[in-house]
Amino acid sequence: MSLFPSASNDQISTTTEGHKEDDVKKTNRKWLENTSFSTESSAALQQIFQKDDKNKNLYKFEQEFQEIPAKKRKIPLDEEFSISSGSDNEEMTITKTSRFEKDEEILEDNIFVDKSSDKNNLYFQKPYKVAIPRFYRSSTVCIGLPPWLQIKFNEDRKKMKLKRKEDRYFHIDLTIKKNQEQQEVADPSLFIKNEVEELNVKTRENPQDEDLWMQLVNLQDKMHCKSVKLIVEKKVAILDKAIAANPKSFNLKLSRLKLLENILQDAERDWKNLVFQHPESRFVWEAYIAHTMTLTTFTVHRTLKVFEKCLQTLSALRHQTFRTADFVREVDCDMISIFKHLTTFLVEAGLIEHVISLMILMLEINIRTDQCNDISDVEHFYESGNPLLGEPKSLGWNEWFQKYNKGGWQMVTQTVKEEDDDDDEEEDVDIDKSVEENWLNIEAQRGKKHLLPWRHQEECEDPGRKISFDDLKGSLFLVQELKNKLELLKIFVQIIGTNTEESSRSLLLNQPCQLTHACQCNDAAGDIAPLSSITCRGGGCCYGVLPRKPHHQLLSLIFEQIATVCPLQIRKEIGPVCLNYFAIRLSIFGTRDKFKQEVKKTGKEARKLAKNILKSDPMNFLLWSKLAEVEYSAGNHDECMKIYHNALCMCKDQSDAFLLCQKYSKLLYKNEPGLVKKVLCALGDGQKFAEYLQQQKDVTGAAQLRASRSMKRLCEELGCLYQQVANNRSDELSFSGNAMYCHCTYIMLTSSTEIEKVFGKYIQIMRKTKQAGSCQAAVDLKALHRLKISYISHDYQHCNQYRNALLSALDDFPGCPQFAVKLCEIEVGSSLTSIARRIFAPLTSDVTAFFSIFFELLRLERAGTQNCETMVVTPRVLHLLERAVIAHPQNILLWRTYAVLSKRPTDILTRASAACPWSKAIACDRIRQSTCNIDDVIKFMQDKGVRVRTPVEEIRLLLAM
């Protein structure tokens, strides 16, 4: 298209080398007769062409004119060439600067009309609409001029000192494109604009790709804009377009709402609309719950109502009493995840009686019976006065339901008050201590002692111990799948104070020991102890030892009652969960002399429970292996070996044999490598366990070769089918995982040349399946990483091999504390710290943020011991802590760590209380600071709904007596 719309295309012709001068002049005169051309420019050009141009020397002519600005806007002019958009009162000069070759052609597409806006650069909407230039230039050739002339626009020298940013830039000629990379390096803003243009093109071509939209959103942070509000509005405008193209994407809507919170005072209506549009999404509910916990009007009661609404909505979706347009999958798993978050919230707020009552009812109606079909019946059961689960002489739901259906008169049984008289004597104040210290001691004692709610007819001094059914009704729901019913039991064990798995390490993080060495221990429910040593790595630390009364007694009684009265299918599955708890408890005690009596009692309770379950299911080999692990942790190694050997001789199924051998090799690999080698050889040689275990001699080379070939062939077959096999979801290894684990262990004991090859092959298979979203593959892969790391020596010669194994494991599991601690220990002595600092980024997750601080403290501790100086926290550590709490404002452990290491703990704790107003531990840390007023802190906790058991007036009265 030509520059002048009123001129026809046949009037405009190009000149070549063979044209005559007369034809050229004639053509130019016809062209100049066009009415759309400027009269002033026409007169100037006509005077030039009337001169004798036979010499074709360099002509020099200038014509300056003033244009009327369309809008006041600054448009920078390029040094080489540019064109005005008709705005900003700038001087424009037409100057002949160079001479073209005769054979150069003038094409019609050198200049074209830009009728539409530049979509590649319009990455924002209303607040940022700017005047768009009228033309693009791709060369300096102008239609109507001879080929040896070009146009150059001179910038006013008075304005050359002003540095102005480009709003729009021209298409670059081929000669300039060669130097584009050099210009981008010299001018970073040009590189950012080119990247913006590319992303706009990609999002316009593929608007369903959410990652491209988010990249465009994140790119706005690199724009040099002084106003944060303007950047946020740009991001919101981009997300509006993205949501219009993807109306069902809740991730884009969540990102938009989080941005709106920075510029709007009240976004509650938008959050409710989002929940209404996506009631089936667990992530939307979790984000909405997190939003309610950050409001200035936060109270525990309001957040509990949101939890209840979420659980009731998901329950209605599962029972199809409430339907959505999208098909809902795995509602049970989503409800369990939300319920786990709810229990964690209640424990952190100090509502121990509430959460214990809720968990007992959930276990009663989901695990102990399968006849409960309506939540309304639970109210009659709870208010009937019959003993509940965890109380003495509890008969369960089935016994009560039969009597309830028959009707008639029933004997009302009153629960017996079984509280020691010594408890009141222990709650005595110390005259030598202050009011704050006495209040903290008595509050901690009552929090640990009062687990169960007050269900006696006598009046209670603390009304908060009474829990009515109305307080629990909204959080109750029925679970259908067996694996989710077992998950309820694991949640209850975790609440009491012990973790049966490492997958939930992001919950109930209050102490550094939970991540540094006692990875399977939590705070006992109700514990408000001060923060322990951050660099503690075991040794003489007794953290995680669960008190026998009342925590361990309650758990043991619940395990016994469930195993006695529950459906047979559930009884077969709960045994490993219960024995796993006893094994963890015994492993914490270790071989310490002061815990010998406790070890004997715990071992006796575990054997009693295992025998009770094995009577109804004697071929439960997983339970046999857990019982052997309990005996080993209790110090009875001979009894452990006897249990394993008897179970191996009894099993006939191949999967059971690999399960037992995997547990056997994991437990006895370091202490009994010869015996483990013999058992694995028998496994590969047709499962001849009785024959091999009776032999006193070592296995022959032929037997080893047969076992190696057999296991290798089996693992190759399972590896080809691993994606179909690893579809189950369990905390234990799959059949394929057990087979590969046993084969790797056997290779470690027999051949040192094939270890890396075998490990690499199996890890690659599991990694691909894990990346596809398989939870079972993640369990298998983590076990294989642990085996590989345990095989490699820690000495100087194998340091690089050990480090590479840890880095490979952390690439797959960046939040695993076990791998992170080992990497910190090996990197703390290295002169290069870039590896650990790259892995432990504060913005990735709350666990990696903690280990970034943990690593720096280990380095300072090492330098302090070598120089015989006290460790001083550096500004780098404080900077990491500041970044961590900004990125993870609801993590209690990071705030408490920041307060301990900071020189201004009062200010940090005040910020922490504003970010986590439900945390009782942070409130108690504020009371420990002498500058804080205990009355103000207790009033703050009561206003927010945090559980307070001890009035401060009671402490002052006792001290005055």
C-alpha cells in the first residue's frame, strides 16, 4: 500500500538504471500533482528537480517545518533513521545524507499504513493506552525521491539531553538485525521489549497455554517502573485477557485475586465468587482458607466456619446432592487433605480438646464401624453418655446402635473421673520466678495434661474443656476408601506427637529438631516450649520422646480398642500403622539407660497388639516384618532374626517373599551383611529359604550367578511394565520397588563394578513414572535413593560420588529433610558453597528456606569452633530469614527462628503475631520477652480465639499468698 491513499498505484512507478532522465522528471511531476501531498514539501522538491542533476553530486537541501502535535507525548528519534508519529513539537529536517547505488530498487512495501494497533506491544489496558505511531519504516527510502537520496530526521539539539524511553519501536532492517544481540546487551530494556513481543505473539497463537500467560505476567517485574501499583495493574490486565481465553482455569483466577489484594482494600466478594465458580477444587478452597487467615479481622471461629463449609460442600459433591459442570474425581483425597490442614490449625491454636474430640468421632464412625450412614445419628451417640474411643470400657458404635434401634429404657453410664491427685500438686507457682514464667509453666502443664474433653456431670473450672456436638458437627464426614480411612489414623498419631511418614513434614513445624535429626517426631499436643537449638543434629537431644501419660497411654488404648472392635478388612491394615508407631518410639529411646523400663513396657504393648491382630490374619507378612522391627529397636536381635526366618519359610507368594527380603536387608545390611547375602541368594534361587538358612557354609558361586540372573530378568520385566504396576498409592514399596531394591542390595554385596549402572537404570525408570504423577513411584524412588546414599562411603576419596548421589536425590525430592541435612554436613567443610546455596533457595518452599539458614549457621558454627570465638549471626543470615518470612508468611518455625537470631526479637515477634495470629507458640514467645506486657498478649489471644487455660489473675493471686 502506498503512502498516499488518493494516488492510484499506476501513477507511482519506480526508476531503474535503464530509464531516461525525461521519463524520470515526467513521472515525478505527475506524482507531485497528487492533492494529498503537502504543498510546502512539493514546492521544495520541485525546486530541487528543476536544477541540473547531470553531475549527480551530493545534493544538500533542508526544509524545516513545524507540525501540529496530535497528543503531547515524547517519541525518541533514532540516531540512524526515524520518522515522526505526528506528535510532540519536534523539528523535522529532510536532509540528503548518502548516495544510493543505481541498481537499488525501491519497493512498494518499504512504507505501509498501520491501521491497527500493535498487538505485540499492547500488554496492558485502560490505564496505559498511548498514542500509536502512524507508520512503520523498514528503510530510509522515500517514494518520490531519486534512488541516491534518503531521508533523515534531525532531532532538536535542545532535547538531546533528555533521556526518553521508547513506547514503540520500528521494524529493523536486515542490516541492523545482524547487530541485534549486541544492542540488546548494551540496552537491557530492548531485550525485555523483544521478549514481551515474543510472548504476546505466542499467547495470541496459543491462548490456552497458561504458562505463557504467567511468563508474561512475571516479566512485568523487570520493567523499570517506580510505581508498584502500576505494575500490579499491568499484571491484572494480562490475567484478565488470560482468563477470558481460559474461563475454567482456577490457577489464573487465583493469581489475579492475589494481585488484587495488593491494590484493593476488600476482595472478599471476589474470593466468594471464585469459590462459587469452582466448588470442586481443593486448591481454590485452600487458597481461600489461607486468605481468611491473613485478614485483619481474623478469628479462629471464622476460619473454622470456612473449613466446615469446604468439607460440607465436598461431601455434597461426593454424594451427588450438589453437582457441578465438571466431573469431580478423588473427592475423598481432597477432603482428607483439607481435614489434615484443619487439625493442624486447631493444634497450633491450642484447641487440643477440640481436635482430639473431632478425631475420636472420625475414627469411631469411619474405622471402628462400617454401619454409620448418616451424620445425624452421630449426635445421639455423642450425647448418649456412652464411653467414646479412648475412654475405658468403650464398646463402640455397633453396640450402641443396636440398642438405639431396639429402643426402650437404657441405663445411663456416667464416665468415671480418672485424674490423678498429683496433678493439682504439680501446678504450683515458684516464688523466685516472675509472673510470666509461672504462667508459661502452668499453661504448658495443663496443655499437655488436658487432652480429652470434659464429659463429666460435675462443673468444670475451665469451660473451654467442654466440647459440644455443635462444635464438631460441621467438620464430620464419612470416608469411603480404605486407604483414606487409614490416613485418618495416621493423622491422629501425628497430632499426638509422632510422624509415621515424612510426606507431611510441612505440617506442625514448631521446632528445628523436627527437620534436623528427629524427622519422625512432632511436638506433643499442647506443647508451647521455647525454640531449641537450631543446629541440633541429635546426640544427647531428647526431643521427640512422647510422654507416657497421657499421650502414649491414649494412643495405646485407642490401638487396642480399634483392633478389638473393627471390621476384619480394616483390622488387617491398621496393624502395620500401629506397630510402626511403637518402632519409632523405641528407636527414639535407643540404648539409653534411663529409658530401660519404658522400652520394656512399650515392647510388651507392641507384642500384645501384634498377637491380637495376627490371630485373625496369620499370613500378614507386612505385620510380621513390623513386629521384627519392633524387636530389633527394643534390643532383642535374636528374636528379630527368628521372626524373619520363620516368616520367610512360611511365605509362598513371590511378592511376600520380596517384601520380607526388602525389610530384612534394610534392617540388617550393616550389621549382618553375610546373612543378608545368603537370604537374597535364596530369594533368587527359587525362594529356597529353609535350605539356605540351614547351611553353615557360604553360598557357592554357581548359586550366586543363578540368583543374579533370576533377579535381573525379573527386574527387567517389571521395569517394562512399571508404569502400569505403580498405580497404587501406599506408604510401602510396590512389588516392583521391592524387587529392584533387593537386586540393588544383592549387587552391592556381590559386584562392585555394576553398582552405578544398575542404580542409574532403575532410578531412571522410577523417575519417569514419578514425573508423570505417580505417588507410588515417588515412594519407590526415595527408598532407592536412600539405599544408594547409604552404600557410598563418606571418606575423602568418595566425597564427589557421595555429593552427586545427594544432589540427584534432592533433584527428585527437594523438600526431604534427610537428604538436605546430609548435604549440609558435607558441604559445610567445602570451600565452595555455591552448590548448597543453589539447592536451598528461600523462595522455593518453607523446608528449603529453613535449610538455607541451617547451612549458613553450620558454616558459622564451624568457623567459630576453629577460631575459638563465639558464633555471630551475619547479615547474610538475617537477609535469608527476611526473604524466607516474606515468601512464607504463615510458617511458624521460620518466624520463631528469625526472632531467636535477630537483635530485635520484639519487633520480629510483633510481625509474626500479625502474620500468624492463630499461633499460640508465637504468642508465648512474646510473653517470654521481658518488654512485652502479658496482659496485652493474653487479651490478644482471647480476641483471636486462641485457647488460654490459665487466667493471669490466678497466677498473681497464688504469688500473693
